[in-house]
Amino acid sequence: MDVEWDAGDLGCGELVLELRLRMDAMPPGCILKLVARDSGAPADIPAWCRMTGHGLVEAAHPVYWIRRKES
């Protein structure tokens, strides 16, 4: 794990906007440990990863490990 972010109860809209900024700031291949307690996160985080190409390494709500995509 390279970076950790506790997003607390941020809802989907704010969560994915901030997640995008944080992932863009990371070097390719790095892993973000995300803690997201929002009830929609179990559906939203995997969907966001599929749409953006970032890899969902593991998900155990409220903790998600996401690998930054290569370039």
C-alpha cells in the first residue's frame, strides 16, 4: 500500500471527484487504500474502477484497495 485516504461518509458524487484527483496525483502502479463508509460505496467504487481502468485489488466494505492504472 502506497497511499491511504479515509473518505469518511462522503457521498458518491464528492467521493468519485476527490478519488479521481487523488488517483491522478499518484504514480502508475501505486495502490490507494480507501476507507469509504457511504452505503453506496460497495456498488459505486467497483463501477468507478471499471469505468476508469483503475484496478480494484480488494474490496471489504468499508475498505477498498485500488491500483492506479498505467498511464
